[in-house]
Amino acid sequence: YSQGGNGNGKGLVTFKDFNNMLYAAKNLEVGTMTFTLKEEEIYVRVTDGFKQIQLSSNTIKLPSEKPTDSTTIATSPTSTSPVTTPKPVPLPGPDSVMQADQPRLYMYALNTPKNGKLRGLTGADYACYKEAYYSGMHGRTFRAFLASKTQNLYSIVSDRNIPIVNKNDTIIFSSFNDLLRTGGRFNRNVKIYTFDGEDVMSSPKWPEKMVWHGADSQGNKMNDKECSDWRSDSPNRVGYAGSLNGGKLVDMHEASCRKELIVLCIEVLPKSRNKPSK
């Protein structure tokens, strides 16, 4: 890694990626700011680890070599030209439906709420596989939408550039990459269903509309925020969960591992046909 700053050890330190930063943590003083090149994220070293500094989702693009007619470049500090902020990309709505021949990944919730004791990531993946199988999706592979000590969210699926849909083929996210880029921001009017066809937002089974995930807002695994690798229901342990009511699937809310929340499952290989008949 490389370091720059004012010479007191608390400048900005750059790392190749998030994991390299974690490995070097013991060599960083509290108060040091870090930047990970792969994820393009900023953190600050605190007593017990790191805290992420949330950046704006808007990227200021570098100008081309020659300004076009539609590009205005300020020529002096006193320029009064208005500054415009790019509008966020519109979220898919209830009318955003996939056509039959288009590849997509299906997302479902397990049929019942779960606490943090899921028998590890393997147990959670098996629960997804079993409920998909018994709902009629034979030969389909679903995995739990969970980060763990050994897995980031972005490593779950094989194709991160195709839409994620519910059982009715309504688009929830334009792609897995978009899901992670936006912290899981989605249109709350788009329903998320269980394998047995229940809408988790309206069902009384889940009084708290929260989704276990155990990651930061970009999908990176977060140690000690995954209910002891999804093996604990202790009230003294915590896991990160996202708020469906808040419209962000990968929000970073700490929840006691004793709480029973939503567990999502996502198909890992794209399907263009053979959707469930429910």
C-alpha cells in the first residue's frame, strides 16, 4: 500500500482492496483515513476497526479534451454559471416486467422469518435450495443473500449484469451490480415474495421488514456483523440488516441476532424460461 498525508501517520493510506486494508489494520493509527482502489471506498480507522465514510453516488465525469457546444467550463472563480447535479437513475417500477426470452435471476424470501442461527452459510444455502425444490423449481440453484467471514455478497452470482426479478418477472433490480452500487435501493412498490407466494411487505409474519445480509452497503463482508458467521442467536451478537421500509436492501442497520428477520435467496445462474408457475 502507499501512504500520503501530513507526516503524523494520520494521512490518507491507499490499499489495493478491502481485504488488504483489513490485514494492515494493526499498523494503522486510530484516525487514519484509507482508500481502497478496487472498491473505491473511504474508511477511517477507529479503536475497534474501521468505519466507512459514505460517498455520494454521483460521479463527476472528467471533461473531454475539447469542450463540446453543450459543455460549459468556468473561466474564473467568479463565474455564475449554475451547477447541475446528475439525476439518479430511475428505479424499476411495478410495470417493469421481463419478456420470456430475456435472461434474469429470480429472488425469493424464505417462507418463515429466521434469527441469526442459520447453521452457517451452508445451512442458509441449503434452506434456499430446499424451499426452491419443494416449490417446484427442480434443478435450479438458489443461494442465501448473505455475506460471511469467507464470502462477499458480490461473489454469490455468476452474472452480475442481468436483471433480478420476483416470481411475477417484475424487475426488482436492474442488475446485481446496480444493487450493490446503490446500497440495494429499490422501488418499494415492487413486491418481494416468499417461495410459497407470500408478499413479505404485507405479511404479518414479519413485523419488522428487515433483511439479514451481514455486509457493508457495497456488499463487502463485515467481520462481527454476521451473527458469528450465521451460527448465533445470542442477543449479545449483532448482524447487519437492510430496511425494506427504508427502500434499501443493503442498509447497515445493526440487529440483535435473536431477532427473526427476512432471509433472501437469489438464483445464481440466469434463467430465461421455466419460471415457477405460482
